[in-house]
Amino acid sequence: MTEFDTFGGVYPAMCTPFHDDGSIDFETLRADAQRLESAGVDGLVPMGSTGESATVSHDEHIEVIDAVIDAVDVPVIAGSGSNNTAEALSLSQRAADAGADALLLISPYYNKPEQRGFIEHYETIADEVDVPQIVYNVPSRTGQNIEADTVAELAEHESIQGFKAAGGDLNQVSEIVEKTRDEEFDVLSGNDGETLPILSVGGTGCISVAANVEPERMGGMVHAALDEDYAEARARHHDLGPLFRGMFWETNPIPVKAALEIRGHGNGNVRSPLTEATPETYERLESLLAEYDKPYAAEAR
């Protein structure tokens, strides 16, 4: 396993490809992992929300993580969260045993725990599983926000080393960076359109949907910002803006799977209750992606 000095850079939130019968397409999964690695990403994140983790069995969950680990040499951050602490602990232990370099733990959804419940949940897992862990806050999916003071307390645990911010509150993200500066703790963007603002206040990278489609462009933006070349980072941010928005024309991961199909990387199959992208979305994505098939404007000059 990799010893993380920092969760820096671009980590695509990988899709899980399915055959027409709903079974997992492991051949396409491995090929996609290798495609992204070849594009220069800093690591991969299987079995997050974009990977449809809510609709796979626990055995399938670990099989996907295992397949990605075996396919690449870059670090693998495995999604292993649940709304059930015992279940999240089991998945985390199994992912660590499979060789995951780190874990991404979505906050307990549906239950809507109090802040002390978040602390108990995450510390229970961190006490038992000795790999770096990232707390994942996405209130639009879970129904409850993890507050900045809660994150700061969790950051004191040696195994809890990062926070994925997908709450849409840049003030809170800035406060979390401020309150965790004395810890070995990284803040990553979980919303592509907020990545550059988060980097500007001290974030270190992103777990990205758009990076599945445009990994090189996404890497260019993030690493320009990390190198403090904000003029270039802003230009790249605005270049990518239409793609960021397009990835949410329907519920994630419906559009990104359709985009990958258009690009020749698998198909648009999703598991129920999600539905395939509409013909209108496919048409809009084809027009959008045609623009990204052209050279990046600054590189073409």
C-alpha cells in the first residue's frame, strides 16, 4: 500500500460498467482504470456514488475494488461507506485487506445522525482499520451536513486524513481548511465546478466526475492551481465549465456513463432505479463532447 504524504491532484470517481443483463463488466472496468492511469491521474476512486455503490452487493463491491487495484499502479481510494456503522466497518476492513491505499467514507445517509453520531461512526472505523481515511460530506444525498467543528475533531485522529467537500458551501470548506491546518489533513473538492475555489483556499485536489471524460484537461487545471499559476487554472476552469454542468443534466452517473459511451468507453447501462440517459441528453452530450475533441485553446495557439 502507498503511504500518502498528501491527497494531492486528480482522482476520478470511477463508474462501474454493466453488461446489458446488469452484471458487472470487469473487462471494461479494468480497461477504463488503465485508460485513466495512462492519462496521468493521481489515483482512482472506485465504488463511490458515481460507481453506483448503492446498487451492488457487498461481494460485488469488493470485487470491483479488487479489479481496479489489480489493473493499475496508481493509488486506489476505495469507497467503503454505509449508513450502518457495522456495515461500513466490514466493507472498510475488506477493502483494506484487498489492498486499497485509502478509504472514502460517505457519511451515514437516511439516518441523519447528530454531530456526535458522525464522530462515533468515523472514529469506530478509524480505530479498527489502519489505512488513511477520507470523510465524505454530500448533504444532498445523505440529508445531513457534517459541520466544520466536527471535521476538525475527526482530523485529530491519525487515520482520518482527508475531507471530500460536496456540500456546496465554500465558507464551510474554507473554515475546515482553517481549522485543520495543524493536522496532516487534506481537503478535496467533490463538486467539479467548485474545485478551483477550493484549491484557492488551501484544498489539495479533487475527486472528480468530469475527470472520467477529460482526465488530461482536469489534471491541467488542478496542477496549474497547485503550482499557483491561477491565470492558467482559471482559463482551464472556464474551458471545463460546460462539461461540469453537463455531467449533471441528469442524476449522476447517468450523463457521465452516456459520455463515456459516446467516447467509446463502455455503454450507458445503469442499475435500477436509475435509468439510461434520454435521447435528448445523448444528443446534447454529443455536441458538447465534440467541442472537447478540439485542442485546448491555449495549447492550440
